[in-house]
Amino acid sequence: MPQSRAKKDAVMRYQSKTYEPVNIRVLIGEREQIIAAARARGESLAAYVRRAIAAQMERDGLPESERIPATIEEATARRKEQGAQVPKE
């Protein structure tokens, strides 16, 4: 069943309050390689990239307080622990 216009608007409002885009450029063909690697792990492209960034930050020796959590769920939990407002869906 298609989403109603109101539902789409609500999702867009939630996303604009919760997320900010990060754009990267890769060579032609690399995007498909990255997507294939993400799918092989059962992850979305965003989840795969986020996990890779979190792992690199850990390898770089950043303190946990300066690293991004590996998943959105972990990030949301951390924000709640810190008393930050977390938009409701």
C-alpha cells in the first residue's frame, strides 16, 4: 500500500530533525562494490559506511567520547543517556 502524503511529510520532518547528510565521491564502479559488500553483511549502505567509520575512529585511538557509535541504535541510546532530545518517529 502506498504511503499517504501526510506519512511522507512526517518521515521527512523526522529525518530533517534527526539526520544530516554526508556525501562522499567514489570512482565509477566502486559504489557497486561497496553496496555489494554491505549486502553481503546484510547491511544497508549507510549502516556499512557508518560501521566502517566507527571502526576506523577506534583504530585511530580516539577516545570513546569522540567516536561515533557504530549503529544508529547505539547513537540514539547514547544521546538519551546524555539527556539530549531524541525526536520521536
